[in-house]
Amino acid sequence: MSFLGKGRKSDLIELGTELGVTIPPEAIIVNIKRLTTSSENYDEEFVKQVFERIIEERIKREENERGIQKKNIAQRIKKEISLSVIDHESSVTADKYLRKATINNRSVICLLDTGASSCLLKESLAERLGINMTPCKKDLYSFGNQKCPVLQSLGAAVVDFQIGEVVGNDIPVLIVPDSAQPVDLLVGSTF
């Protein structure tokens, strides 16, 4: 009977319902357990299996709900980022660190990151621009964490690009997977 202590009150109420026991809404756990075990349908091994299934299904529902919540949050963040990047026509968007830049006479959106130690370019953009990438596996770290890299670069290149009136020649950039950043180019301290 100790297995009945492994679930939540809602699990015990569902178990009681499955056994045909009427559980009053104000019942406390001890009373729910007593009502369940004194039921004429109570068979300990059977009840144990039913209870384990109830708990397992609840855990799966909760995991699915958390997954949906995470997905919704990720979509909302992606939408917010997209909204701030959409205005490709203006030189300065609503976000003061987003800028229109030019690489190989092609317009791109860049993010000025004063704390970044490197410039990062999306892999798909590097391919579209015909940039020659040299294989280079460099560990990249997030702020506040210098022990565990968040990703690894795919390669490196040297490019010329312009942001507004500022022209940068022979700027080293690391090529990263598209999923690594929401903008085409992250401009770090090497610019």
C-alpha cells in the first residue's frame, strides 16, 4: 500500500474514480487513501498497476505541456527578433544595435555586439556570397561561461564589409551554423 504515497492528490482522486469510489472535493489525502483501500474493488496488485499508469500518463502530459510552453516561448522570441530585423530598408532599425551592412555589394543585417570577441557570419550567407571558407573549428562561448562552449565554428574567412560610412577591410570572421544567431552577421571587436 505504500505505493499510494508516490503520487499526487490528483492521482489519488483519479484512482478513486477508476475504482468507482466517490471522492468528496474537500477530502484530504489520508481520507482518499482510506476510501480507495476500503473499496470493494480494491485489489492491491491491480490498483498498484492502475496507479502507476495514472502517474505515468500525468508525467507525460506535464512533459508535453512543458514542451509546448518552451516551443511557444521560442516562437515568441523568434517573432520578436524577426520583428526587429524586418526593416531591411532603414539603416537603423528600432533596435539601436541592429544595422544594415554591405558585404560583396549585398545588403545584410548585422548586430553590433560590443562584448563579442569575434565577428560571426551565417553559413548560408557565406555560401550565397561566395565567400571562401577555410576549415576552422573554434570553440565559441557565451557570456559568463568560459568553461563550456555553446557551439563550434564551421570555418573562417577574411571579408570586407561596410556598416554605414565605416568600411572594414580584411576583417576575420568565423562561419557558424545558421541556427547560432538570428542575424546574418554578428559584428564583434575584430571589426
